[in-house]
Amino acid sequence: MIYREYGQTGEKVSLLGFGGMRFKNVDDHDECVRMMVAAAEGGVNYFDTAPGYFGTKSETVFGKGLAELRRRNLPYFAATKTFESSEAGIRKEIEAQLKRLNIPAIDFYHIWCITDLNNWKERKNNGILQTFKKLKDEKLIRHICISSHLIKNEIKELLMEGAFEGVLFGYSAYNFNTRQEAFDAIKEKKLGAVVMNPMGGGVIPQHPELFGFMRREGESTVVAALRILWDHPEITNTLVGFETIEQVKEALQAMEGYKPRTSAELAEVKAKAPASFEGICTGCGYCAGCPAGVPIPQLMDAYNQKLLAKPGEKDPIGDRLYWHWDLERADAAKCTACGQCEKACTQHIDIIKRLKEIAG
Ligand code: SF4
Ligand code: SF4
């Protein structure tokens, strides 16, 4: 396992991290704990969860897993997050989180999911930074971090405030071009950088032919997708949301045989990523709950096929809609353009425009 310094904290974090958002069966506590132990025995020491992963079930099972790691003397850092921004709200949340996680302090505590700068301003106006500093003084958290889905100059602006010790953001082979500014700020402010969603919500393994540009001899698409992230020296940790213990083992094996590219080699591969990869829907579901009842993630999944279609392929959106047997183009026409979904979209997709195109 490779370990890297998390920003200026002095903590040494494993380059491969364990994300608690995709357990195949989160209610099978024994299996989830076995997965965490297998990862820790392979050298993983960064375990990330959130109060919204399977409701609070991910944090609860992490509580059991972390207790087992302590029993086996396996070192770990626990990371989680909060959407709350008032002092009262955060204190109530963290009290419950510490109980669920069964630990006295959270190592990396994140201000969760900034998708636009206005929302960040609102949270600051609610005193979130002061509250996080108090929690740190009280030793309830150890490091102040942020998670964000902002892109380009907006993420740079957020990170350049200098209020955080590290950042968590989505990064994978299909959005190389929209996160460079984040890396500029990470370098300048010497931040820890944890990246999530390395498989693009499954889009990358589902399209091995399109992501062949990053595969080296003998590498599967999954292994290549992880290794190309490890090639970035600014990245401290790559979170994988493991579903099964087999996936934990596969990721550990990818680390065993890993030979880093030089920065020139990395730049050469990144330059081959098609610009059309930008704006792919990752199926995260943050846009769900449309007041007009539009099934947005499903329709955006259908639109993905247009972005990923091979040259000459006819009607890729229609083909995908065929497989979503309960969807119709008319579902897209229900949109009233209220804008709610676009504000929530983690990938900054122009959903309304795409829906119009689907509706025809
Ligand atoms: S913009 Fe359209 S699709 Fe998005 S939430 Fe509003 S009505 Fe629903
Ligand atoms: S449209 Fe955006 S918010 Fe909705 S599922 Fe896709 S990426 Fe996520």
C-alpha cells in the first residue's frame, strides 16, 4: 500500500480508501465488517461514510467495523460529513454520529456537498466555520474538510478561501477536464485531496471500449481507472464504494502491481480523453424529487448513451429508453423548467435542455 501525507495535517493516509455508500447488503453487518477488515489488512486506513448513505445504516455498520479494527489493532481514520450548518443542528448530528460510529472523535469531518457558491455563502452565514473550529477545539473532530461537486473556477474559489485542511470531490477518467482548477488550489493551499466516484457511477466499466485510452497491457478497465487516479501526485486518497469483498480484493491487487506513470506520461493519456465525456450523468440521484414527477436520473441515463455513442450509431437515446421499459419520451415533456434539479445536479448538467431534446 502507498501512503501519502494528507495536506499539512501530518497524517499519512492510504492511497486507496474505503467508501461506505455502496454495500451490496448493508443489513448484513457481518459481511460489511469482513469487507472493512479485509481492506484494513491490505493496508487501507481511510474509511469514509455519511449520515445519508442508506439512511444512517452505513454509519451504524461502520461503528461495528471500526470496533473490529480496534480489536485487531488495525489503524484507521474515520471520515464522515454533515449537511447541517447551524451550531445546534451540527451538535445534534455529531452527537448521534459519534454514537453510531462508536468513537470519541471524527478524524476528517466534512462540510457536505457544496453544489453552488450561494449555498456555501448561506452555510457560512449560519456560522458553520466557527462551529467546526469549536468542535476541533473540543476534540470532537480532528480535521476540517469540505466535500464539493463544484467544477472549474468555482471549486478553485471555494478552496482558495483557505478555510479547510482537505477536500473531497468527484474525479474520474471522464471529468479530467473540469477539475484541473481544483488541483491548482490543492497545490497552492497544500490541501489533502480525496477523490470519490472513480468509476463514474459505473459508466466507465460499462463502456470499456471508450475508456481503452487509459488501459495498459494486462489491465482491466476497473484497474486502469483506479491507477490513473493514483498517478496524480496531488491525490491523497481514492475512495471506492465497495459492494462486495471481491471488489475489495480486486482493488488491493490493483495496488500491488501498480507502477506509477511519470507526469509526462499522465499528461499524454489525459489528453486522449474525449471532450464529449464531460457532462455525463453519474446516476447519483441528487436531482430526484422533481415536483412535476419527471424521472430525471433515468432520463439522464438515457441521454448518456448519446454522449457515449459510437460514430454512426442511430438513436442511442431511443435505444436506452427501450430498456427502461417504464419510461417514455413524454415523461421528459412534463418538465416545467422550475430549475430545482439543475441547482442540485452534482455534474452541472443542463437537464432542462436535455429533457427538451428527449421530449422531441
Ligand atoms: S426543472 Fe423540470 S425536471 Fe427539473 S425539477 Fe423542475 S420540473 Fe422537474
Ligand atoms: S442529472 Fe446530475 S444530479 Fe441527477 S443523477 Fe445525473 S449527475 Fe446526479
